[in-house]
Amino acid sequence: MLDPFPGHVDWNIQTQRLIAQSSYGGADAFEIDQAATRIIGGDMDSWYREWFSLGKQIHDLGRASENNGDTITAGKRLLRASNYYRHADFFLPGRDPRKRETYLLVSDCFKRGHTLLNLGVENIQVKCGNDVYDGYFCPAFGTKGPGPAVLMLGGADSLAEELFFWGLSELRERGISVMLLDTPGRGSSLRLKNIYSRPDYEVPVRAAIDYLCARPEVDKDRVGCVGVSMAGYYAPRGAAFEPRIKALVLWCACYDILKDLYEWYPAIRGQIQWILGVENDAQARERLKDFNLGGIAKNITCPTLISHGVDDVVMNVEGAKRLHQEISSKEKVLKVWGGAEGGAVHCNYDNWALSIPFMFDWLAKRL
């Protein structure tokens, strides 16, 4: 396991995440190393400053390449810059104004990057009640006519833009279109619109599935859902109330956010308070009482795959086991990674070459 910041567990987890994304165009390992060596251990200002500086450096190079007519180089650089900006703001307090400013750079770089590379990504909006969620529709590669599609949801700290680097191209190569959407408590919904997370995540999931099923590229009988990290609660909550979801993949699973995440991983408490729109620990604990799948998990009947690391310090593997036990799906798989095959950490960052094909091959066969 790569250990770029010895003694700083949280910093290592997040940088391992960035390194993993280098396989899908979200970073470059040597650019990461250059920034990491300049960071002063334990100094949060140093963290933000150096990762932001790297984002700006690659952003400037991308614009120079575009001005020179080198659109492929420019697009790839802008995609990496978007993810470095995202990484810079990770540990900023939720109400720090820099989070909004940095997110706008993330979004601008990502949109310009995918446009220059002609990746077929469409900027979209989905209406849910009085709220409007921003996101992206990424059609499958090389297919004609209606085909399978998935809603891919991120967790407590993810952006729709970042999820593009979570092996999304592997789904598109398998003939599956993907929707990335900043649902409540996430990305642009949180940073720009103050749309906070909610326990009844079946409501935004239903709106997202309505949108997917209305697209001509999508076969409404072949729709799935992928939930990443804290979306290991959001996605099963949606599937429990949405029969149009025909297959479910949980990249980490969470039965009870209060017990399996908030209490299990104290470092994330400030972030969760922000995404809930509360001011303190007591308010968060009260709000999180409704963020669990007790009495609900049994309603999940579609084929379900859970991928979790045995040594996950962010989300308790026992929550994944409990969810697996209580869902009613006739076909359900719990894959707990560890040992020589790797994948023991949160979201299996250290073995994506194994875990991503494992999950997405399984999904493709069921859609």
C-alpha cells in the first residue's frame, strides 16, 4: 500500500483515492508525487495550497495547449486539473467560502475538458420537486438504440465530476450508459444551492430514474444503480422503493449511517454535519436517526452485489454484512476484500484493477 503521508491516515486514504483515479484520467502519479513532497505533514493550509497550486499549474498548461490547437492534450490536462482542485478542497470546513470557489473551477475544467476530448458527455439537469440537480449523461460506447443504463451515486464528499474517474469508462465499454448526478448533500447541490442530504433518498433516486427512463438511449427495463461510499446507503434506500432498478452494486455498503459511518469514523463528522445542514454534533446525531435501513432493507429484491474492504476505517464492514443479511434479493453477493488480493481499504482503492472489473462484469451480465 502506498503511504505518501506516513502517520496521517486520513491524508493517505484520500491520496490513495487520487492515485487510483490516475488509471482513468483523473490524475498522474508523478504530478501527485511532486505536490505531495511539498506538503507539510499535518498542516491543512499546506494541503490546500499545494494541491490547489497543482490544479492551477495543470489548468494553465491545459489552456496553453488549447490556445496552441492541441485539443487532446488540453482536454486531458483540464480533466486532471478539475480533480486536483477537488482534492485540494477535501479537508476545508464545509462553510469555508473556498469550497464554492474551488468547485466552480472543478466544474469549469471538467466541462471544458470533456468537450475538447469529444467524450460524448452531456451536461444535464433533473428536477425533483422544487429542486434541480446538475449532472452528466455519459452514453455507452459503440451502441445503437435503447440499451442498459445506470445511475451512479457518490457519497459524503464526492462530486458528479469526480465519479467520472471511478472506472466509468469500464461501464461505457460494456455497453452501459451512465448518469452522474449531484443529488442532495453532494457536489453542486450542496455547494451552490444549499440542498442538504435527506434520509428518504428514494425521492431523488425516483426523479433520477424517471429522467433516465425517458431518454431514447435507455431501455427502461435494463436500469441499474451503483452506490459509492456513503451512497452505500443512498442507493439501497432508492432500490428498496424503486422496482425499475433491476440490479444494484454497492461499492461499500452502509446499513446505519450514524453507527456505521458517523460514529465509526470521527474524522468525517464535520463533513456530515455540513451535508445535513446542521450546526453541531447533537443535531447531527438527532438527524441521523432516520438514516438507516431498518425495516427497509427487506424490500430490496433486485440482484445485489456489495464490495467492501475488510479493514475499511471509514465505513464499518459489519454494516455491509448486516445489509447483505437483511435484503430479500434471491441473488445477492457480499465480496469482502483483503489479504493478498488487496482491496481491504475504503472503496478498494488499492486494487481497482481487480475490484472494478469484478463489479462491472457482474453488473453487465444482469442488465
